[in-house]
Amino acid sequence: MIDAIRAIVGPSHVLEGADCAGYSRDWTGVYPSEPLCVVRPANTAEVAAVVRAVADAGGAIVPVGGNTGLVGGTQARGEVMLSLERMSRIRTIKPDARIAVVEAGVVLQSLHDAADAHDLIFPLTFGAKGSARIGGCLSTNAGGSNVVRYGSTRGLCLGLEVVLASGEVLDMMTELHKDNSGYDLRDLFIGAEGTLGIITAAVVKLFPKPVGYATALLSAPDLGAALKILRALQAASGGAVEAFEYMPRNFMQRLAQHRPDLTVPLQTGDCTIMVELGGSYMDAPLAETLASLMEDGLVLDATLAASEAQRTTIWAIREASAEIKFTQLPIVDTDVCVPLEKVALFEAEVQARLAELWSGHITKI
């Protein structure tokens, strides 16, 4: 099987033994891999041929992008690890249509930069944007920090190209925003984490670049107040809230301990929120709304970014999340979604339940 794969992609792009070391450890270090080999195809035809060769031999494949996941989705134990890293072309950007056609191995930050050259944005963003790849973002249906305004990756995708387990190529690379033609098979593969097929390319939506940003870090008495703050800011800005990120007390405490370079210019409490509005003249609505909410007791303290450097620091605080989480091991990492009005109730119940389950086993949650 490995000889057949070498013939498809070239010997230098089939790694074995010690050459797989760079792929044997994910970002967390919690899920080590021992792949049979690592294969790096250059195009969709090579991906399809590799999949057929592995299928004919009765083997198994674990696809991998930037390997920035936190829950072991790319762990390989004796399987063929198929890396999409060489498939990193931005095939085209169509500014008038506001779309980009990209291969699965395109790094998220590279797409950001390419869109920015046309005064456009691809709004998906998170801390690993410098190494995460589009195929992984689609396969995990990544949400990111701008999900409140633009939706998750599923809502940012128009079309897909996928290699099925049989080696067949499913071409769904539509550029249509409105497509009423039958079943939408695309959505089966987004969020499936490679279990139904390997995403090799996509058509994604681009958006106008906001004229400016208004960014703040604030402290609220609890999560119930945070939801009221979000609704007030959405109303005041005409729906321009791009990010609204919650950071609990224990996160801020660990941040101060492990990243003292990221100073927090406000008095934090149980509920710290990062908020960003995107659009023209958003500073006034943000400041005025926060001032009104402070009078009502919904905001305890707030600091507004007065420069791009301060905005960058506020974002760095939020994007340190994964780094902060893994300062205390062992860890069970989860990604739980509940309706907005139930977030506060969920947090209270899960904290109580965790304390009950782990009583006598851990010192703090």
C-alpha cells in the first residue's frame, strides 16, 4: 500500500518512522499520534488516488489540516495520516461577487490577508488563525470569535469539493448564494470531521471590510447581565456587534499568573466580557451604551481601546484562551452549546455538578 502511495505522490511526500515526528504531537500534547505514514498530496486527483489505494488495501485514513484542534480529532494510531498542507492555493478571489475559491490547506490568516488586499474580510477568526487551515475549519464547523454577527463556518461556505471514501470526487463547488436545486449535500460534510469524506476545496463568502472597530473590555456582575448588555449593544449599533466573548474569574486569574505581559486595565470580577463593534462611527454608540448600562448596574467597569495597539492587546487576552486552559493538567476539554438564555443556568449547574463528581479528586475547578 505504501509503495502504491509513493507512486502517486512521490517518495519525498510519504513520511515514515522518525520523519513523522512533526505530526506525532498535536498542539495540546494530550493526544500523541503514531501514524503508519504521513502522506502529503498536492492536488485533488492525488487525494482521490491515495484514498483508493488505502481503501483497496483495507486501511484507514485520518485527514489533518493545521493540527490546531484541542480534542484529539486528528489522532492517528496505525492509520495513514493524510495532510492537506501542500494544497494551499487560493485559486481565485472575486471581489465583485465577494467570494474566494480556496484549497483545503490554505491557512486562515493567508485568506484574511488576501481578502484584505481587496478591502474585504473573511470573518472567521480565532487564536490559531496563523496555523489553522480552511479544511479543518470546515470539518469542525468552527465558530470563532465573530460568530455572533457572521455565523459559524457553515454559514460562510457556498460550495465544497470532497473526496469520498471510495476515492470518488464530489464536486459541489457552487458559487450561488441562492441555490434551490435539490438536496444540500454540502452541509453533511461541514462539521463531520472527515468521517464522511475529505474536503479538498471550498467556495467561501467574503464581506465588506468594516470602516473601523470599537473594542472594549468590561466587567459585569453575572452572565444574566451579560446577555442584557449584548442585547443593548446590538440595538444601539444596528446589529454591528461582531464579537462578544465571556471570560470567567478563574480564567482572568490564570491569565494574570501565566501572561503578566497582558495587563487588564480594569477591575475584573466573576464575568469579564470582550466586545467589538464593526462599522463607521461605532465608538460613540459603544461608549454611550456602556455608560448607560453602568448607571443601571449592569456594567461594573469598562475600558475602551483608544488605539489599534490597545485593541490588539484586548484581542490577545481573549486569544490566550487555549494557552491558559492547558496550564493546568490533566484537562477535559469540551465545546458545549446551549441557547443563549440558558447559558447562565448551565454554568451554575455544571459547576455544582463537577464539584459533586470530583469531590476529593481535585482541589479546584
